[in-house]
Amino acid sequence: MVIIMNPDATEKNIEDVMDAIVSAGLEAKIMEGSQQKIVGVIGDKTRLASVPVDAMDGVEKSVAISKSYKLASREFHPQSSIVDVDGIEIGGDVPVVMAGPCAVESKEQLFEAADLVKKGGAQFLRGGAYKPRTSPYSFQGLEEEGLKYLAEARERTGLKIVTEVTVVEAIDRVAAYADMLQIGARNMQNFGLLKEVGRCGKPVLLKRGLAATIDEWLNAAEYIIHAGNPNVVLCERGIRTYETYTRNTLDLSAVAAIKHLSHLPIIVDPSHGTGKWRMVRPMAFAAISAGADGIMMEVHPNPAKALSDGPQSLTPEHYSEVIEGIRKLSRFMREMGLAEQIG
């Protein structure tokens, strides 16, 4: 439930409403609307049945939220959220770019990738230190050694680090090195992990599950926000369908759906979404045109020698072409006012 206050409601009016909510054993959160303040109610709203909220001074009306995800919904939080990652805004006017290798393979490989990512103009270096792989015989990552290399790459380039955390026990370790924690597709509904990253305080990148509905995805985000961390960015990375030509089916309609249903920023990963480097460029452009707040893509100094996901990784030359196109397309959309119309 949300309680919409009158534009002329006083601070005392708002305090009285919040006190009534808390007295009923519920949580109250206040949000700034475009013209008025909104008080969000978390918990079983039937507890407010005996409290005449709509009759209280300063209240315009109360509106029930039917969705199971309250905190992640746009009804609860009408204004689009901007997630600040140590000075880099996700969800603002300019799309962000996260780029780098699928896995951290060595210090030399990562530093070479970080230099070219930085040169291209990206803001984030992505790279897996812990790699949850389908086969137990595939490369599993360098773990903490890889995290140390990522931290060194940040010192070298100034790029922010986003990397995956796969188990609860590793959260503190990963958070000590990374600027943003990634929850991968296979862990989207690992609810214990979601709760704990919600308590750790670091911004979270939440990838959509392999066959997750948008409703399930937003409920996963709800776990993180409810645990105390509002800094969640969603990532569409393709879902599993009957199509076999591409690695996954990149659901760009999810961008428009999320913009309508939720206030959270959303980025798109065309590398995992297609599994083919040739398709990264057109799908990245399509994602920006659909209103995505950024792109995550895999870049490797030598994809032919990559220990994981070589076929979907861009070469330095192709990466430069993609990021330059994203920059031009984003600028064109802002100049034509298209970004505002989509958002």
C-alpha cells in the first residue's frame, strides 16, 4: 500500500501517518514524488483496517499495491531510481558500459583487457573471479587471486569493478575488492544469497534467471531491497527458449516492461544474450534504443585463446566499434528527446 499525501501536507501530517503505520506493526518508508510525498507501507495491510488513514489530516488517498514486489514496484516508488556506484550513476541520462573478459585468467590478460576497456570509454571492468560453470571440468576461476588482480586493475585504470559472488560465505571477501556485486543467472533465486547481499551494503547487479519470468525477477530484487539495500540494477541477459541458433533468446521487451513496472535501472548483456560476437553490436544498439540504462559485454584481448566464452567475446577492434556506436546513438536519442519519451 502507498499513502499519497496532499501537496500541502505538513511535516506533522506526515509524521502522524508514519506513526500510525508503525503502531500497527508495519514498516513505513517515505518517498518524494514529483509534486507530493508518498508514504509506503510494508507488511500485511490488513493490520491497518482499524486505522482510519484516509481520514487523517494531509492524506489525499491510499492505494493498494497488488504486486508481490512492493519496494521494487513503480507504484511504490514513482520516480526512476539512480544507483550510484562510487560516483558512477546508473539510470541517469548517459548509458553506462561494463566490459571485460568473462573470466580473470591471469594478471597480464586482465591488465591488457582493462587498458582497452578504459581506452574505449567504459566505466566498469567486468571479470569473473568465481565462475559457476555448467561442467565441473570447466575453468572455475582464480577466486581470491582473481579478485586481487581486479583491484589492481582498478588502481591502474580508475575503472569500477563488478564481479560475481556465488555463495554466501564469499560475500565479505568479494565485497572487500569489488565496487558492485553481481548475482548471476543461476543464483537469481538463491534467496539466502539475495538476503545477504542485501545486508552487505554494496550495489548489486541482478541478472535475470535462465528461465525466469519478469515477475520472478522483480521478486528476487525485492529480497535484496527488503534486506536493506535499495541499490539494485537489473540485467537482462537472455532467457532459455526453444531457439538453438543463439545461446539464449535476448528479451529486449523486458527493458520496456521493467521501465513500466519498476523504478530500478536496467542494463542489457548482449554477449550472453546471443552467444555470438557478431550479434553483440546490433543487439547493444537495439537495447539502447529500447531505453536500457547501459550495456554489459565481454571483451578479450584474444578471444580465440579465452578460457571461457571466447565465441561471444569482442576483439579490441570490434569493442571500439560497438562502444563508439553506443555513444553516438545515446547522444542522438538525447538530442531528439527520444530517451525521455521511452523513460
